[in-house]
Amino acid sequence: MTADLPNIRPDSFRIPDPAELQSGRLAHKPRILMLYGSLRERSYSRLLTLEAQRLLEAMGAETRIFHPDGLPLPDDAAATHPKVQELREAMLWSEGQVWTSPERHGAMSGVLKSQIDWIPLPGGAIRPTQGRTLAVMQVSGGSQSFNAVNQMRILGRWMRMVTIPNQSSVAKAYQEFEDDGRMKPSAYYDRVVDVMEELVKFTLLTRGIANHLTDRYSERKEAAAKLEARVQQGVA
């Protein structure tokens, strides 16, 4: 089968099997971790996250919101810091995630990026977020923009997550929330409903097969070469 592929290592080459793409039914609710990117007292990214949480739970998901207050800057404290441990544990618990950031100077906020920067890369190219679904949303103080969500999509790809097609960008966010923090009815709100619905669907579709979806030839090849080297060292 690989005779005409001289660059391929046959023992690491696999043909995708449709049977392995059949997600087994998991009894627990979809587990969604939610991150937001502002520490302001009236943070619109937090308010949008809370609105999305209500929707997700109404759709049958279990949610956790990580509150970034108290999280040190990356590398400014030991990985044993309680907030770092809380974040890393939540990452491993999750099957899907929502990242919501304000747009600041045309980019996602440092508060949001710092949370992702605390996620370890323990071995080779493997990410702890690998295979999890991701939805991205942003809030803006001015006209509608997509700079932050576009950056978060790049970051999600780097973390090897399955970023859903839909996204939300709320312009002039200060006009879109009531004094009590609830989001007003609008096309922006309807889009948030769309995004959360799509996230739950993609999470249900992929959560039982995430490891298979992210199983890669290059990583199998690397693992086989390392095992082969250890065996040869043992023989020598």
C-alpha cells in the first residue's frame, strides 16, 4: 500500500477508519470552560460570558468560568500558584471552550492571552487543549471589528483546537447591556445564541473521538523512532 510512497514509515501510516469516527454516547453533560479577558469592575467580556453561560446551561451543558483576577503574568510565579493550578485543571476537565475578549489596540487583551500562555506544552507538539472545541467572541467599545476573534482563531489553531465556524462580535458593547448586566434583545444577542448552539453541537459530535481526530502521522512516527532508539540502547 505504501510501496509508491518511499518517504512514508509504514508502521506509522494509517488509513482513516470511519468506524473510529463514531462517537460513543457519553453519559455526562458537555463540559465547557469559559475564559474572558478583562478585570474591569463592569467588564463587558465578562457580562457576555455570563450571558453565554446561561445559554449553554439551558442547552444542557455543564460550565465553568475561570475568573482571571489573581492570575500572575506568565513566568512571574511558579506553576504551583493556586490560580495557575485552577486554570490548568479546568483546561483538562473541559471538552469545549469559549474565549471572550475585548478588543484593545486592535488585538485581543493581554488578560486573555496570559491565560492561554499558562497552559503547558508538556511534550513535543502535544497540547493539553488538543481536540477540544472552541468558540470565540469579542466586545468592542466602538464600531464592529473582528481583530480579536481573528487572533483567537489563530491561537485556537495553534493550541490544536476545533474552532467552530460561527463567532460573535458585539460592537458598542456599553449600549448592549442593561444596568443589571443582562444583555438586551438584539441581532447581537441572537448571534450569541447561534454560536453557543453550534458549540454544543460540535462538542457533542467530537468529544468522544477527540483523541482520534488529533492522532497524527508525524507524531506516531516520532514516537516510534524514540521507542526504537530506547530499544537499541537497551540492546547495546
